[in-house]
Amino acid sequence: MHIQKHSNLREGEQLPRINQVTVKLYKTGWWIFILALVVRLAPVVATRHLGIGLDDMFQYDMLARSLIAGQGYRWYAQPDLDLITRYISIPVPPDYDPRGVLTSFRAPLYPFFLAGVYLLSGLPGRFFAARYIQAILGALLAPGSYLLARRLGRSQRASRIASLVVAVYPTLAMYPLGLASENLFWPLLLYSVLALARAKQRRDFALAGLLLGAATLTRSIVVGFALIAALWVWRSKRLQSAAILLTSFAVVVIPWSVRNTLLHGKLTFVETSLGYNLYLGYHPQGSGTFQYGISLDLLTIMDDMERDAIGRQKALEFIQADPARVPYLALRKLGHFWALEKRVPMYFYSNNILGHWPAWLLAIVLLALCLPLAFLLPLAIAGTCNTPWNKAKALVALFIGYYIAVHMLTMAEERFHLTLVPFMAVLAGAPHWHSRWQKITVAALIALTLANWGYDLVLTWPLLIKLFSATGHLLGLNY
């Protein structure tokens, strides 16, 4: 952010008000960024030699290593396949290439990001280097939240509180430890929405389109929001601006779509994971979320298009066999989406990755990870009444609604709501009631939220009892 120098000011003369505001924004952005960075770097440094422990992380690491080895966008090279087949059986096709399988299953930008980090750090220290850079990216969420809150019309104090919440939110602070695409996706998405909210000139809409395209290349689930954003711009009688937005978006996503189309010989978007997610989301023995046993059904299929086609077809069969179950599953997915953030710590602790902890320490960690959402979500529901509706707030509401709806239609996990933490933070606050129906609506939504958490706690209580036992760290829970 540029701050104009005023070398000709006389002693005691104040800066023009517009530049005073710029200076305040500049200073606030820096101190909140530094705080967020310190909070994120602390666990990164403390776990300097920590490995990786989830399938997603291994897959992203495989793709990045293949890229820097000059083998292309491949996974399951022979050494990795040998390691994985110790645990699950994967039929190897006759034409298997020991360099690995060319794939389109994962969106490409995060593996390319990791490959860039690996080139700079070397493979021996790659995990620490990736976590260090991810901590910097994660810290950018805090000043971005401050700027978005100001754009929504929040006071400077409320905006600072919102950015502080994002800076110290425990799960966000721990996320750089994982090789997960969210570490790149979240800042790209937040700043794309911020760019849209602030856009006035053509270059602003071009920047927003580029950022949305990059976010889509990281997690393609936001592709639909690019179309919604273009409609939002067009409704403001800015047809040319909407065209610029979509054009810059297309410039980013089309090249990789062309690559995938050429790879598979049929029209393909930036990733081919939809069938897999639909299979999980509608499986008759599932509840709309990721479940380990069910997840293995399609995992052993190495051909991306075959896996995607089978997943889509099976999901359609599941829906046709029991269409009345679809609304129930949508509600269960909504419940999974807003569940308290305990699944990851329970997995890592129960698999002895963190060693044995005394019960009091485990309780403190679980509460520290679960309570922030328990406070933030009700305040965000109530706070939607706090600031007057403007174009920026309408944009944020559109994104939140879209992001929740698309997971209710596919598959949901508790970690997916973390994308919305910065947006919830900028909305959170004490409500200013304007009608009785407003009070009733907010009270009902908060009551449903509390009921969902209570139901989830009842379901997981037996596991929690085992987790707090003397051998809880050896429980070996599946993710």
C-alpha cells in the first residue's frame, strides 16, 4: 500500500484525512499480520521434524516431487506405489509406467506451489520449508479480514477485532502444519472477494478474475461462484466489467482444462474428483461425509476418468434407489459442515503421532480447538443484522450461501467451514434488532446450531471416553 510523502508539511501540520486513514490501515495491517505470523510459526518451529500423516498430504507430496523430477504431473510412481500397497491392494494396470500415472484428479496449483518450495529447499527439508511458507500465506488472512470488514462498513474497532479473531483462531493457526491445499486456497479466495468488493476500474475486475481463477485451480469447487460474481457485477449495470472478470478468470483456468481434455480425450475441467465426492456424499452406508471404509471403494482405481465415471454413476443409482433420503442427507451434510473442529486432533492423537498426553492437557487442546467456533458462529448469525446491507455485504452473503449449498449437494466435512472463518469474523457482532421476526429467525438458527453440536457430541461421546483413557493414544481411529 503506497503512502505519499509530505516533505513540505510545516511542524504541527496534520496529514490530509485521506492519508491519515491510509496510514492507519497500513499500520493495522502490519501489526495484525505480524501477530498472525508469530502464532502460525510457533507450531511450525516446534514441530520442525514432523512428517505427514494423511492420504491427501501424501498425494500432494507425490505430485510435487514428480514435478521437480521432470516427470510431469504424475502420482503413484513405483516407490510410492510400493509403500502404499503395504496397506491397501491396488490393481496395477498392464501399461503402468514406473514414473507414475498422469493424473487430473487433483487441482494443480497447490502441487505446483509445493514443487516451487521443494526446488528452493531441497527434498530433505521440504516439509518444514512448505510449512514456513504456508504460515506466511495463512498470516495474510488477518489483514485481509480487516480490509474486508472495513469494506462492509464495520467500525475500525470491529474490524480490528475481526482480524484479531482470524489471527489467533487455533485451527487456522495449526493448518500450516499440513500439506493441504487450503493453505493456498484460503488467501486466494479471501483476496478475490476483497478485490471484487473494492473493484471500481477495469484492472480491479481483471485482478479479481485472476484471483478467482487461481482459487479454482486450487480447489475447483468455487467455479460456480465466479459465475455468481459476474452476475453480481452485471446487475450493477457493468456488463463490460463482468466480461473482464470472466475473461481474466478463463485465462487462468482454461489452459489446465485443455491439458486435461487432451490427456483424457474428452472435455475435462481442472480436476476429476467430483465423482469420488458424490460417491461419498450419497453412499447408502454413509452420512454425507468422508468415511474411511467407503473412501477405499474407488481409491484403488488408478484411471481418473474411470473413477470419476463410476462415482457419478453410483451416486445417481444411490439417489434413484432412495430419493427420499436426499433431503435427509443434505441436512446431515449441513451438520457435518458446521461440526466442531475435533476430528483432526482426535485422529492424530489416537494414532500416537503426538504421544501420550495427560487427560487435562488433551481436554484443554480439544476445548481450545472447539470453543472458538462455538462463540464465533452464533455471533456471526446475530451480527448479520448489525451492519447495514451494502453491495459488499451482499457479495459476502452470496459467497457464504453458495459455499454451504455446494457442499450440501456433494460431500461435507467439518474442515470445510474453516474457509468461512474470515467471512464469519467480519460479520460477527451484537445484533441491532429491527423486527420480531428477525429475532425469531436468529434465535432459531442459533438453537439449531446448538442442537447440531449436541447431537454430534452424543454420537462421538463413546469415542471421547476411549480417547481419554490411558491407552487413548493407541486407539488408532480412522480419519
